Amino acid sequence: MTDIDTLRTELEGQSPRAILKAALQHYDNIAISFSGAEDVVLIEMAHKLTDNLQVFTLDTGRLHPETYEFVEKVRKHYGIEIEVLFPDAAEVQDLVDRKGLFSFYEDGHSECCGIRKVNPLKRKLATVDAWITGQRKDQSPGTRNDVPVVQEDSAFSTEDRTLVKFNPLANWTSKEVWDYIRMSEAPYNKLHEKGFVSIGCQPCTRPVLPGQHEREGRWWWEEATKKECGLHAGNLIAKD
């Protein structure tokens, strides 16, 4: 079994490509979580490193039309399979029957995100040994400042199974991500041309103004330091 602390020490300060290469070398059953600009950078790098690229994305049923177009564009551009994960229909039906379509504006986004995003992700992560995310340290105030390049996933590991999470872009800035996208001519979500920076579900995402932090466009009615949907709940656990 790979020693995570040792691997983290070896990879800290390495380039995203080097971190990706190490991740793919250490784990055969590893997948990239895809949704945004950072993840396209990872796919752009990884598809040149392996022929065994696993990519998945979450379809919450509430995404922008531009996001669905973006997923298809990435699939065709790289000639890869993208596994689309869906929420359990009965869970969604129950939530909507009980609380309507926009309950998250009144009682917080955690229940809706749990059903539409976290539960499908949990089912997927139970089938892999490690996963790769596009998290960056400067991405979210108060929750991602200490994101390491590799870690044990405290949110999705179990007593008898350790899940490993790689964050190759942890030390990159948004500018570095977009410089790479422009340099490589990688696809991107057209919503970025309309002022959107961090993009999630349509009802919970809006453009940001000049000078605003990118995360201010997500769940803007909630406390700014706790803007995680549950996919990276370990970031909040680490702060308690």
C-alpha cells in the first residue's frame, strides 16, 4: 500500500503533470472528476499520459444548457468516454414532493447537493481506489487554503478501505489554469464568457463582478467561508 505522507512529501512542489503521472503510476483504478476549467486542464495533461483514462461527471438535472454542451465538446475533442452519473430518481422525487424545487434558498443547499451530487459521487468512489480533482488552494475562502497535492479522502474513506485523492492543481492560480487552456486550445464552458467563474447548478450559480472572489458566485445567500457542496467535505472536516 502506498504511504500517503511519503508520497505527499515527494510530490509537494512538483508540476501538475508530474503529480498526475505519479497518480496514474501508483493507481490503475483511478478516475478524474470532471466539471469545470480545472478538470479540462487535467484531462488535457492526462490523456497524453495514459490510454486507460477514466473520467466521470455529475449530472444533477439542474445544470446550465452550456454545461451539457461543454461535456459533449470535451468528450468529442479528446475522443474519450465520460461516464455521466445521475442522482437516484426516488430521492429527487421525495425531496421535490416534500419541499418543492427551490428549497435550498430557504434551508441551505446541503440536502439538495447531498441527493443530486454527493450520493452519486459516493456510489462512484466506492468503485475506485483513487480519484483526481481540480481543487486549488485559492479557490474558496476558508475551505481550500490547505488543500494538499495528495491526501487520504477523509469524507469518502471507510473503516476497511482508504480512498486516495490527488489535487494536482492545488498550487496553481486561476490565471495559470486559463493560461494553460489558451496555450493548449482546450475546450471550455461558454458561460465563462458571460462572467461566470465557478460554475455549478443553474439556480445556485451567478456571474461575479470585477473584484469579487470566484466563489461568491456560488450559493451567494449563504456564509462565504463555508461554500462546499459536500464533494470535498473533508475540507470542512479538517477545519473543525
